[in-house]
Amino acid sequence: MNYYFQMHLKSRCIFIAFFTIFLFSCASHTTKKATYSEASQPGSVIQLYLADNDNNGIPIQESLKAYKGSSNVKKRIKAYNTEIESLYLSGVLQLGISKSNQANYSVLENLSVNEAAALFSLFPIDTAKWMNLVSTHSNLDKNETYEAAITAGLDPTVVFVAAASGFANSVTPLINSIGLVFYGQDEYSTTQVQFKPESETDWTQGLELTWEPIYGAFAGSIVYLEPDTIYDIDVAITDSSGNVEEYSFQQQTQPNSPPIDPNKIYYLSDIYSGGQLDLEVLNIQGSKDGYAKIIGDGQVIQADSEVLSAVNIGSQSYVMLENLTIRGGQRYGIFAKKTHHIWIKGCDIAEYGRVAKDMRNNIAYSSTTNNSPINYDSGIYLERSGVAVVEECEVHSPNLGANSWVYGHPKGPNAMQVWAYHPDEQYRGQMIVRNNRFYGTQEHRFNDVIEGRKNFERTGGFVRDSAIYGNYLAYANDDLIEIDGGQQNVLVYDNEMTQGYAGISIAPNMLGPSYIFHNHIYDLGDETGKEWTAIKAGGLIAKPAGRTYIYENFIDVERNAIAASGVNGDTTFWVTTQNNVFLTQKTGYSVGYCIFDKEKYIGSSSTNDICYNKNTVDARYEFNWDNIIEHPSSDDLSYIESLKSNGDILLKINSNFLIPNISKSADDVNLLSPNAPISDIEEFWHLDAYQFNNSAFSNQLKYGDTTIENESTVVLTGNNWTKFEVDFEVSSDTVLELELHVEGRPEIVGVGFETDNSVSRDRVARFSGKQDWGVNATEYYDKTNQTISFPIGEYIQGQIKYLVLTLDNDDIQKSKNKDKATFKNLTLRKENDNSTSLSNDFGNDEVEIRIYQQN
């Protein structure tokens, strides 16, 4: 992870504003049971539940005993009944649903160890936040805080690091991508990323970094980069007060092939005379200046069942295997343990693994006395190893096939198995698996094609900064890819996947973000024809807490596109999906959904996805409907059928839904022009409250909450100015439209268009309020129909950095303030633009993006 930071402060705003408007078809969906739409964790569910019952005069303990909802909540009520009552009465639980970083944290002062343990258990996703708050604002000493956290079941490494902010920022290059992590951050901050090759002048917008709540970091990836190229990278992190930290540095991507030591090139026929090829015995390894390379020249490596693997890399490092044909091995074709810098290219691996000597209920055992079924035998197994490339290989035809789910969880061989948690932190993760063909047959299947070990541990699987792309993966009785466990900056893209019980498993994601994009998943099914889902998720509360971005995949299956599987009884998951095609077919409970999410986690969203069930001829979701924006062609059967007619899958979208650094044209060119002003990209702009992180404006947030009810609706209470960081231009013919509902008697209710984090009287349009301040637009506000159309361009023009929603009343005490303002469907359009702001039709803004190209 060689990188160079040059940190300086300056303001920068490179967000491209995304148009986001609701357009719901006659979609069928399941009516959800009573839930709390603001709740994201057990603690917030309990706070809202108790508040409802408290208002109805029901005693707290009686309410807790009567709770009938989520099992995740029930477990915590049972474990912390008394502490929950105390936390509710003191106002501590209320902090868990506050959207502001200006909350009253003095209520934490007299927290007990047991109450702190309850807090950590009630809000498992926000580990770093609560560790910091309790450490800062309570009277508990360090040891008591750690005791409480460990009692709540937190990972001790998280406990200590989260409190101490003990990790260094990291920039990790792979061949075609770079992973970024910035620690010691505030969740109310916003981020901007841009990059360019050193030799070029134009910057490209990157995906914004995402909040990682376990260690309190911002993390993300830059993708589709050229190998062995120096990139200039600029990351700006803006806190809620408008202060900007900018990190400017250069990073070189890894080359397409490793350096080779010319004195350590070995042809197989010169060093191999039969049996196991053992690199430890031969003492073959290289150095960082040059790998040792073994080249296949026609001879087949043939090992018997007495040796663990046909090829033993062992702990030898800086080794490249090229064009080897490998057969045999008791457990593995190729095996490495606690090593790093391994490159496996063009190898053909088959006929490995144990054979059944005893069958019990159709599950294979290696002997009549062995009580452990045959499992985890792999064509390639990299155990506690990192920094590796596996490319252009074929792994097929293991000696044994896995059992199906008819006989319990599948057990049997894998094509590849990864546990990338090397003992040395600098060598963890950094796995690249690209352009391979891993396949079984209908009658002879893998358990998982690519399996990660230690699924329920943050140190399990690919761990971090890894990429799986360009592969063909087929025929599994369980998952085609597992990336369960640690998933920070793990990328799965451009793969073709078919014939598995599930496609990609992310259950659980214990440290995000991970990214799944441009994959083609189709024709799923195990050997009996049964399938579950193309993307399998779960465990957000039980094994917290990572977010997965699912972008521009083509999924054509009979059952589900995205669905939950229980992890320790928890089916909660956290996904952001956009520009996907989800085609399903069957119907029934838990079947045939584009997204099947029983928990309806508030943090998840689906934007501009085509969702179509062939039997219902309609969209089919079990999801939080407030967080769905459908693609306008979701009900167009002829268009949906046309998507499948060509090998390359192209999707028409409105240009406002282009995803930075992800969306590509039919010619594989980035469609977002990095320097194009917003006014050139779109004729109108709509505030999507989920796309733009909000924070307090200037010093104007005295008290109150900012609540995002859905993408188009923001509610302010108290004495509260909230800004959204945007990037658009207001011209003389720009019109502001919105719906506004005001309660109480505030002094100022309006919308500001600011260029910095300071209050400007002439840049705030006041639509309601008794104080004569700002641009007087009160005549445009009709309290009856609550709809506003105001020519903002006649009063304010130029480039805008902050859109500020304003609810101000300095003339009333906090305890008596009942003021509330609801802003809905806030839109900017050109005065001569005849398009309707409540339509997502393509119009002149249609572009065609490539979501999958056949390898």
C-alpha cells in the first residue's frame, strides 16, 4: 500500500446532481405490518414504540412485555429490560434517532456500565459513534467503557480501535482499481472524489465515499482504471460546519504482470519428476524486485491422494505459476498458507479432492469412521494469504460432487477458496480473481464455486481491497460467489454466473462498502432445479455492519433478484441499488421479488431499477416503498424482452441517473463529462434527500431535527437550518417549485441558495414567517394547496454550493417550540421547459448504458 498524502484545506464541490423523481407504476406489493419508518436499529425501534405507547398512557414495562415485532428487538428487550426503561426516561434512546450532531449529549453523563452495554447492543451498527459518545460524555472510565462494549458482544479489536481512532488512512492499488479509507471521520460530513491519469488534464468524478460506521471511516473505490498508471487523486471531506479537509496525492495502479527475476525462471520439465510439486522443498521463491516463475511446458503435474495438494506453494512468496496442468491432490490442486504475492495464470486444474468412502443420507465421508463430511476441498486454496492474482485459469471436474439442499447444507468441493487474512496487516486482502472459467456440470457440482472461509468474521473471506471480475462461474449447489465476512472495498463485476442455488452471497457484510456491478446472473438452480436468489444478503444487526452497492446488473431468474438469508436469525441487510434490470418469474410468499426485504431497513434504497415479474406482469417488491424510484420502462414488456435479444445488454436511462465512474456507453466510454455544468446536462433538477448528505448550516441550527421521510420529503423541527451540498447553476430563467407545509408560528421558513457556509440575507427566499427577512416570496405561498412556483432566477443567479432549508424562530423558548416545516418535491426547472417535474420519461435526456458485455 505505497501512497503519498499531501493534505491541504480548500473548498471544492464536484457533485453532479442527480434528478430523482417518483414514478410508480401499478406495482403489486405486500402490505407491511405496523413498523416505525424512522427506525434503523433495535434501539430506534424501541424508542419510537415506547413513545407511541407513552402518549397513550401505557406503562413502559407493560409496553416492553407486549412488544410483538422483530426478533432482533425482542432479544434485546429480554436482555436489557430495566436498562431500556432508564435509557428511555433519561432521553438517551432519543439520541439514536436524532439526525443532528448538535444533540444534547449531557444525558449520557450518569450512564452506568449496564446501561452502556445496553446502548451498544441496541445500536450495533453505530459502533464507532456510540463508543465515541460514551467515552466523551459519560463519567465511565476507559476500562468501564470497554467492559460495557465487550459485554454487549462487540469485537474487542473494534472496541479499542473505534475509541482511539487507531487506524491510519489507506490507499490500496490493485490492477484496475484503487481502494480508499479515511478514518477518524464524522458521519455528518460529505465527501467528493475526483481522479485523472497524471499525464492528462481533465478530472473525472468518482463515486463519493460511503460512511463506514464500525470504525468511523469513509471508504470507497475508484474503478475501471488502467494498469501500471499513475493517477492524481483528490478527496475532499466537508464537515457539518463547512470546513474542508482535502487529501491530494498520487497512486500508481499495479502492472498487468509481475516483475520476474530472470535468474529464477523454471520450466516444469526441468524441476518436476512426478508426484507433488513442492515449492518449499525446492526452495523456490522470489522477492519484491522479481518473482520466481514456473512455466508449464507440456508435462502434467499428477499427484496421488497421499499428498495434501498437487502443488504446494506453502509459505513461499513472490511466486508465479503459469500454464500448468494440474491433476490430483488429496484436498487441493494448489495450496498456499500464510504467504503473499502469488500469481497463478493460465492453469488447468481438475481431478482433485477426496472421494466418498461412505455415504450417509447422501452426504459423503472420507471413511466409515470419520464424523466430518467431505467439505472445502478446492482447486485453489489460499489460506490466510493475501496479495494474489488468479487469472485465465480453468478449474473443473473435482473428484466429488456436492450434495444438494435436499440433504441439508451443501458440502463438497469448491473451485477456489479464499481466506485473505494474512498475519501481517499489509498483506491482507488485495486478491484479484479475473478472467477465469470455474465450472462444474449438471450432475457434478461444486458446493460454492468461489468460497470464502470464516464467513461470520470480519477477518473472513476476501477481507478488503479485492476484485473478482471477468469470470465465468457455473454449477454450484450453493453459492456461485461468497464474499461473506470482511468486505471493505471488495468488488464483484463483469462476471457471468449461472446454475447455482444462489448467485453472490454477501451475508453477512461485516465491514463495507462492497460493490456488485455489471454482472449477468441468469438461469439459476441447483441439481434439483431449486434456487433462492441472485444476490443473498442478511445479518446487518447480528453481524454488523456493512453496506453493499448494487449497480447496473442484469439479473434474469425465476425466484428472487435480491433476498435475505438469516444470519444468527437476522435477515436485515443494507443495500443501495441503481440502474439494474431485475427479472423474476415465480410468485408466492418469499418468491418472485426484485428485492425481498422483510425488515425493510430504512437505509436501503432502489433507484431507477427495472423490476418485472413475468407472471404478475408487474413490479414485485417486499421493500420500503418510500425508498423506491422505478425505471419508467418497468412495465414495458416489449422493451424488457428486447434487452435480452443481444449478447451485449444495453439499458436506456435518463442521464440524471448516470453513476460516476460506473456508467458506460455502448462504446465503453464514461458518459459523465467531468467538466460539464449541470445546466448543460439537464433541463430541471430535483432534490433527492438521500443522494446529498445533509448537515447543519453555518451556526444556525440551534436545536431540532432534520428527518428525511423519503427521497422527496424533508421535515424540519425546532430552530433549524439544514444544508444539502449540491452543485448546480441558477440562471435568470430558473423557476423553483416545491410543496410546503408549515405548522406553528415560525419567523422564517424558506429555501436558501448559498455559495459558502455563511448566511446571506439576499440568497434566502422566505415563503412563510412573521419576520421581514430575506427575499420576500410569501405571496407565492398558498397555505390552502401548499404548492409554490417561484421565479428564483430573477433574484439569485450563479453557481450554488449549498441548498439550505430554513426553519427559524429565535423568538420562542425551546420547550415551547412546536414549529415544523415539511419540504416536498423541491425542483428547479427552466421557465421555458415544458416537461413536467413529476415525470421520469426519458425525453431528450435519454442515454444508453452498457450494463453487461459478454466476455
